[in-house]
Amino acid sequence: MSVDIGNKLNPCMYCGLPAEKILRENCGPILRIRCPECNRALSGASFDELDDEWNRVNEMRPVAEICADDIFHVHTYRCKHAGDEEDEEYVRRAIELGAKRIIFTDHAPFPGNPFGNRMDIEELPEYIASLKKLADRYIKYISVQIGLEIEYLPSFDEYYRKLAANEDIRWLIVGQHFYEYEPGVYSFSDSTEVKNQCEAYGLMEAMLTACDTGYFRVIAHPDRAFRRKRNWTEDMAEMSEKLIRSARENGIALEQNISSKKRKHQYWNEFWELADTIANEEEGKPLLLIKGADAHSVAELVL
Ligand SMILES: [Zn+2]
Ligand SMILES: [Zn+2]
Ligand SMILES: [Zn+2]
């Protein structure tokens, strides 16, 4: 299917080709904004306008898209399992790599700091302030954007609502590393046997519920839910199809996680082939994909 996103694009930022000649095309699951003259991807140049236009056309919240010039999904030292570099070093390296945007999505805190491996709730204002300062300082070179990666745990609904309403936090993304049975009872306490049996289903169900809340823009590493699986099965295909269709209906992007590719059983080609098939159906909204670095150090920044 093709999508008309209107005429609000800017002229090509590289060769100046007028806006009306810029190509918008749906290539498989990916919406591409491309200059036919110099063949560069252009979405970074007019992202805000694209957001507005998508909102108008789709009557839904802003959406994401893969853009060759973005570095998406970056952590900081605050999560306690990343390199100790300052935020500014990430920004400077991203500029060096030629990125047009760098989107920080550090592991979000929860009120009362009940979980490890993430920033403390007391650090959140400083995280936002630090990135805002860098956004101002480097505005001529790169767009620095603020986000958080967070598990969807139903009993914290009110907290997600607040985060989603915070105008400084542009990217609230689901990173479902564990799930909640009931308040205070979480899957990370399960035995290995139970995890092997149930984890994939629990993580997938949590992500599905998250899709319907309206709080989140991206589902990070959806296929990592199958990290304990060794072979692709019908069950996995069924769960995946439900999630892909829900993400598409809700205008939520699915993240192809670069760091998952480096680990065994975390990146499933079968999942993304299914996504491609669904994206190419005649009917339905476009399926949005976004590429995520999941960088936990400056060295892991990739374009
Ligand atoms: Zn992490
Ligand atoms: Zn994650
Ligand atoms: Zn991450």
C-alpha cells in the first residue's frame, strides 16, 4: 500500500530539490522519504512535520520510522550496567558518526526504586536536565531527544500516564525484560523451569497490553521475548502475529534491536519475515519499524 503524507516535506537538505519532488514510498514495512536526485534518506530533515502529518492522516499519536541518519535507543551510566562516559561524549560521538538525531532511552526508574539495573527515581530530573542542556548546546549539529525504556507492569498505570504526559519525554518505549503477576510479584522470581515454560508468553502478553494503553511509541526488541526458545514454532508465530497486528493498528513502531543480533536466540528472522508479510498486505495501516542500537557505551553507538 502507499501512503499520502501530504506536501509538508522540506526541500532536500543535501541538493535543495523542491519539496514537491521528494519521494514518499512504502518499501515493505518501511516508509521511506527519499530525494530522487541525490538518493539520500530525508526523514531526519523534517521529522516534526512528518509527525504532524502522520497524526493528521492517521488520526493517531506520532509514529516513528526507520531513518538511516538516526541513532535510537541509547543508555547512560545512570542505569548502573553501562559505561561510565558522560552524556556529552555520546552526543559528540553521534555527531562524528554523522547522525542527525540521537535518542536517549535509558532504563526508566520506578517510584520507590523497587528494581535494580536502572536509574534511581531521584535521578530522573537530572537526566532530563542534562539532555536538555546538550540539546541546546549542540542544536546546530544534531537533535538530542529524550526517552525512557520501561517494562509495562499494570499496577504502575498511573505512573506511565504521568511519564507519557511529560512533554520533556518524547520517546516512552516498552522494554519488557520481565512481567508482573500481581503487585509486588514479578516473573524474575520464577524458577528457571517456569521461565523456560512461560516467559515468552508472559512477555508477549505484557507487550500486547502495553500496545492498547496509548502510552508508548515503540516496542523495543519484541522478538527478545523468545530468548529461551531454540526453534521457531506455530505458537511463537501466533503470538508474534497478534503483537505485530496490534502494533500496526496502534501506530506503535517495532524495534529491530542491533544488540539482539549479537546474542544467540534474541533476534528472530522468522519474526521479522512475518512482520514483512503483514506489512505487505493490501489492507491496513503501514507497519512501522525502527532500528535501535541499544548502546550501553559510546563504543556501541552505530548508525
Ligand atoms: Zn540495559
Ligand atoms: Zn531492553
Ligand atoms: Zn535498552
